[in-house]
Amino acid sequence: MMLKNPVIEEILKNEGGYINHPDDAGGATRWGITEKTARSYGYTGDMKDFTRENAYTILEKNYWYQPGFDKVNLISPLLAMELCDTGTNMGPSVGIKWLQRWLNAYNRKGTDYNDIAIDGKMGPATLNALAEFLKVRGKEGETVMLTSLNCSQGQRYLELAEGKPGNESFIYGWMRARVHID
């Protein structure tokens, strides 16, 4: 039996079932997968019947392995989860760019590690900068980076709601998902 990726399992749990809200430009969605994405993978049925297994396959390929979050997971499972979650909501490159920007801002003028390109790709330079950041800042740095990424995500949600009134239907739920309550 193949072990399931706990990050993808958590995203599926959070995304839940079928939604077709009139204010959602993505249209019919099941398990966080839009109809357009499902169709691009050859699914032809009603989105209400789109299976969790199909969603798992798409999420793991496009939002875990393809952007390189599996490599982040080796450095920080907490940040890999956050980046994967952001990627499923906004596209993987968005969260990667935020991580890159924060890493550059936190490197103390290049004394901890060199600035990296803000290219939205999880390459060796970004992975090395993240590893160095966490080596210097420790567990506290991981928590601060998580908060930093959530601040960027919250800012983007605010901009989306301000730019399109229909997004006000979703912003509270989007932000509620950013709250980490133990």
C-alpha cells in the first residue's frame, strides 16, 4: 500500500466537497480542483462526481512535486505545507516569490546568505537560502517565516476583495484558514 502525502491529505480535508458559488470565477469546484483543471486532465463527468483520488493525483503532481515543495519539506515540513496550500489557492509561483522576497529581506544585507532572484522557482539558490535562514534563525525563524507568508497571503486576499466585490463572499473564510489554532 502506498503511503499518502500528509500535506495533500490536509489540503483535501480543507478544500472539502463540491462548490459552485456564483461569485467564484473558477466555477464548479470539487476537492479544490476547478472544472477547467479537471477537464485538462481528461475528466468529462459532472464535477459533483469528481473523485477525491483524482483530486489527490492532480494536487500532488501540480502543487507538490512540480513546484518543488517536496524539497522544501526536507528542510521545513511546516513551510512546505504553507507553500503548497498557498499554491493551491493562488498558483505555486506566487508563494515561492513571497518566500524569496522574505528571504531577501531577512538576510541582513546579505550577511547571512546572498540575495536570490525573485523568479517564482524553487531552485537550489532558494532552497539554500531557506536552509541558511533556518540555520541562523532556528525554530523561531520558521514561525516568523510562516507568519510572514501568511501576511503576504492576507494582503493579496484583501486586494482581491477590494478589486472585485464578489470576493467579499470568500475573504472571511480565506483569512480564517490562515489562523493556526492548536
